[in-house]
Amino acid sequence: MMNVEVAYALPDEQKICALKVELGCTVYEAVVRSKIVEYFPQIDPDKDPMGIFGKAVRDPRTEVLRDGQRVEIYRPLTIDPKVARANRAAKLKAAQS
């Protein structure tokens, strides 16, 4: 058996579920077994992107976990990172004027 965690975060709320899984458990299986969807019904394990410690996983159904790893379920971006950076730069430039 291995100890793993499944994490999901909203801007104002987060949940980390610790669970024991057998060797060979995949990222997808851990998310389903964690029952985190009961806390956050907007999660769709079949479509939402996932990663391990901040590194995206291409195929959660085949990516096998190791002991101590944390699976993270990612929310869709609300704004393109390039646009967000441009907005911050424009705000900073306006404040300096």
C-alpha cells in the first residue's frame, strides 16, 4: 500500500484528501477513489487536467503513482496568462505616471 493525496483548490476553498492505494494505482483511479467530487461536483475526472506536484500529466488513466505523491486537479484558466501579464504591466505603468 502507498499513501497519496488528491488536491483541488478554488480561490477561496481547498481540499486535500489523503488516501491509501495499492501499488500500480493511476492518477485517475486515485481521484475517483478520493471521492473529492462529492465536495466539488464541478470536477469531471474524465475531462479535467491533472498533474503530480504541479507537473501536468498527459494521460491520468495510465500515469502510475508513487508513494507520497500528490495529485492535483486543475481548473480551467479564467484569463490567458499573457493577457494577465500585459494587464499587470499596464496597471504598473499607469501607477508610475
